[in-house]
Amino acid sequence: MTKYCCKMMEYHLNYKCDMHADPFECPDNIIIYHKSQQYGIPVRDGINSSASSFIQIKHCPWCGQKLPAKRFAAKRTISIREEAERLEHNILSPRAAFADISVGRTRDEPPCDFRTAFQRDRDRIIHCEAFRRLKHKTQVFLSPRGDHYRTRLTHTLEVSQIARTIACALSLNESLTEAIALGHDLGHPPFGHAGERALNTIRAEGLFRHNEQSRRVCEKIERGGLGLNLSFETLNGIECHTGDIIPFKLEGRIVRLSDRIAYINHDIEDAIAAKIITEENIPKQLRDTLGGSKSGRINTLVRSCVNNSGEDIRLAPDVQQALDELRAYMFKNVYTNPACKSEETKAIELLQRLYAHFCENPDTMPALYRNIAENEGIERAVCDYISGMTDRYAVRLFHELFVPKDWIN
């Protein structure tokens, strides 16, 4: 039975219909009837966020019998965030991550009145500088001039859309899923995976991994070195969206799969636009299993995930095999194709030159990275600085440092 607030109890006892005169239980949260709803359809008290919301009650909530008109003030006793947290427990799967029992943040801070912990993570990622720089970072085609080629930002948005659809269908936490998806590539260097390879070849401290760098951006680089102070669940999902370690929450595993679904399919579309491949070049058995278009393939993959996931996030075996084969096809025909990778050697050399320059001249880096150099070493600081650059910033900086300028008399 639907539970009502104290004011509803008071009202019902004062103006009760003949058939329903018994008192009823009252929880400490507020659920009221809005005057636009007929015959007592319950809605949350989200219409007016002020302390008092004046509502006209016209019918008995049980039978619809018309009641005498009376106005009363419904007092809010808990915050909007607490209502949202209770709603999560009411509607989400027991396997979902719940914001009110999150592992927490590195630094404790007062909760928001309106947003859950995971919603707050999402907002911090969207408003951070590293997120805005994604619009000028390569996805596959280096610094494309065409308006419709993907960038690292549009890739991120497509991952978020696919991941949220799956999370919603599985009754998992959509806010956590969205936060992980939006933050998963914050640490990606310029020039796509060519930039990652460039840093791998010159970094003495070990391999550069963009997923690890994304977590580092969130923890130690954003906000002038303070970091975004995100929830542990969000950080874990960001760091483990690729690599050998699997996220410990299902929401993170959704992003891990959605990332692959998104990049394979939108890279096919970009490669077709660039006349690298055609849809008909994709092996017929893969088109028969997954679909013959981008939307068809995404639909097949999302449905397979929703229908086959439970304790873990998975695809049907035949669909998983087809996806793996399609990925192998893309590596052979697109990702390593000289036609779309002809500039990568130049990009790698450019980043290597920048890396060597700033290792020799750390004082020329911005203050944030000079501080990192003092505390964690020069190579760590230079790696942070370069991985945060956009494609065009790296090119412009290279020109300023290494390309002679015209003499102006």
C-alpha cells in the first residue's frame, strides 16, 4: 500500500470518506498528491523545492470519493538527495551500486542536498577542463578537417549513451554508469593511440596507459592538483574500462563493453566516410550475425547484453565471437591501414621531441606541472603535461619551439 506523509494522515482523519476511515502508517519521507493528478495518483514532492508546497486534495486516495476542499502545507522532512537514494533502493536491482552506501571519497565532504554521490561525480567530470579538451583530441583520424569525423569527445558521448541504455534496461545505477563513461578517456594523450605509443617508447618509468592516466587526471591533476575527489566506484570504473583488471561494479563493466561497442561501430562509419572500406567489405557472416548497418549492429549488441547479463555483463557467445572478429577486421583493415595512419609517424616524432625538450627544460612548463616535477619527478610531470595536450595545442607548441619564424623587419 502506498504510504503518505503526516499531513496526509491529518487531512484524511479530518476529511475521511465513509469507506476508508482507518488511520494508516506514515513514514518520515514525503509523498503527496499534486492537484493536477486525478483520483490520487501518487507523485514525489518534487514540484516545489521550497519548504512548503500547497496542494489541493480533491479525492480519497483509495476509492476516488470526492472530499471537501482544504489547503495545507506539506513540509519536506528529508532532502531531495535522500529521496533519490531511497528511490534507488526501491527501483534498482539488488546487484546495482547504491549511492548512499558508496565506498566514499578520498577526502570526506558534506553531501549535496540535491544530487547523489554518483550524480555529483558526473557533474564534476562534465565541468572539468580535461573533459572540454577531448573535443580537440583524435579518435582514429588525426586532426580531421571533415565536420562529421569522431573526436575523443564524441566517442565519449556515444559510449555514455550506449552504457546508459544498458544500465537502465538492467536496473543498474545509471548515474554511476554515466559518470564512468564520461570520465573514461580523460587521460588520453593527443593523436589517439599513436600518442600513447609515443609516450610508451620514451617513458623510462614504465608503460603509459591512458586508463591509468584518466584516473590520475581525476585524482591529482584537475583543479590545480587537488583532483575532482570522485567516489571510489567511479575511479575504479574509469581505470578498469580497459586492461586486465575488471571493474568491481557491474556499472563499470557495462562501460567496458560499451566502449568497445561504440568505437568499433563509429570507426566503421568514419572509415566508410573516408573511403577506406565499404559496408560490403565487412565479412558477410559478421553482417548476418550483427547487422548490416551501424544502428543495426549497436541494436544487436545492446539487446544481446541485456538478454544475457545477470551476475556479470556479457554477450551471447555467438555475438561475442562476431564482435571479436569484427574488431580483428578493423585492426587489419583500418587501424593499421597506411591510408589513415600515414601521419602517425610524424605525430609520434612530434611528441617525442616535446618530451625531450621539457625533460631538459622543466621550468618552462606551467606551474602545476613544475610542482609535480618537484614532488614526483620530471618525467612524471612531463608525461602529465603532454598527455593533457590537444592535437592542435601540441602542433602549435612544436612550431613555437622548433620551427623558425619569419623575420619581421
